[in-house]
Amino acid sequence: MWKQIEALRARGLPVEAQAGRGYALPYAVELLDAAAIRAALPAATRARLGALEAHWELDSTSSELLRRAAQGAPDLSFVLAETQSAGRGRRGRAWLSPPALNLYLSCLKRFETGYAALSGLSLAAGVALMRALEDAGIAGAGLKWPNDALADGRKLAGILVELGGEFLGPCHAVIGIGVNLRLPPALRAQAGQPVTDLATLAGGAPPARNAFAARLVARLVEALDAFAADGFAAFADAYARHDLLRGRALRVSGAQGAFDGIGAGVDARGALRVHRAGGDIVTVDSAEVSVRAAPEAA
């Protein structure tokens, strides 16, 4: 028993020893239930789904859907997992995936167009996430270009878009989203960056996992249909309302070096616009840069 408890702790579950009572978690755990998620969706959304599955463990929900996409999985297929053994974020960074605490979800969307038409897709997915948070009564979060959701300067969620199929079309995208619902202190220490969770934003208890998953699925289906029809133009105004970098001092680092400037929103493709000290505005694509606050002057 002790080895099993230690194995759970090693995966991130804060199992506590209680004298005379054994072991327990400090809060109730709601396991993912695909049937419950599906039942909570609007009828119109249920009719659009290709598939919706919840697994105990996968290497990565996005890896699973990329494999299935190559085998002909239907449009708007969703895969969720309680935990991931190889969850990943942007630029191959590991994504901490403790079991039964957070939300790890990926969606497959098929497009008749080619890769070029999908510029701004990660930003559209970010808008869908903001709407799902608002539906759940969660305030205080915003979007940090190109693929993070932050609250109080701390990472709340991440989005990763991976493409497959033909460059000129048809093609497909797998949109992976990880949302921190509840992060124990030990996991916060492992994150390597400031992080937060929905429990903190909600003042104690996060939204029910299955209910929040349903809200996110519904908003993603809505957003992906709009993106397929109108591209990023359908989200430009909404993204601007949630843009955490507009007007902020930034340092942009890429293969050609680094420069400082002021965030100036995004362009029609969803590329970051930065107003440099010399007066010119440059645009930066997501594959080329990382963005962080510029260092304060001495």
C-alpha cells in the first residue's frame, strides 16, 4: 500500500496520511466521464461531434488524435485524459499532467484549405477558452500571445496547435489545451514558472471538471466552425479584448537576436505587432519568437 501511495504522490496527487483513518485527498476528486460531458452539451453541439472520449492515461491527447487523424478520424473528434505520460507544450516543453486534477483535452478539426489559411488558429482557440471561463463564472484571465492564458501574471492554461495533411489542402489541425483546475503546492514548485489555477480564481473550489469540459468543448466547436468560415477575422475584436500584451513593454527573442518594444496588438493573420523604439512596427510570427516582459531600466 505504501508504495502505491508514494506512486500517486510522485504523479502529483497530494495524498495525506490521517491518523487512525488511513489515507485521503484533501478534497473530492471528480473523474472525467465522457457520457456526462456529452449530456451537458447543447443538442446542436452534440450533433456536430465526431467523437468524444475520456481516457485514464495517454502519452498525449494531441499525439493520440494526430495518430487517429492519419487513420481517418472524423472532424471535431475530442480526446481527454486524466493524465498524460508525455504531455507537451510549445517548443517541445513538457506539460505537467498530474492525474484527476486538471483538464487535458485535444480536438481534431479538418479543413479543405491549406496551412496558410490557418494562421491565427491558436488565438481563436484562446478566445474560445476565455468564453468557456466566462461561462463558468471565472474572471481575471487574459491571453498572452501566441498560446497562453494568464491570470495575475501566472500561467493558467496553454494551447498547442499541430498541423497535418497536405500543405495546400486539405489539411487538419489538432488543438491541444491544458487548463490548471487545481495545482497542489508541490506541483507549483515543479512548474518552473509562475502558475495559477481555477481554484484560486474561483476563491477555493474550481468548477466541476465535467461541466467545465463541456463548456470548453461547446465553445471550441462554435469557434472552429466560425474559423473555418471566416478565419481569424471572426475573432480579431474578441482577441483584442483579452490581449495582455497590447501596450506592454516586451522583449522579443528569435533566431535573428532580440529587440525591445511595445505590444501593438495583432495583425489580420494573428501575428504579433511590436512598436520598436525607432518608430517602426514589426510583425512577429509564432514559430519564431518567445515573448517576455522587457527588463526594467536600472
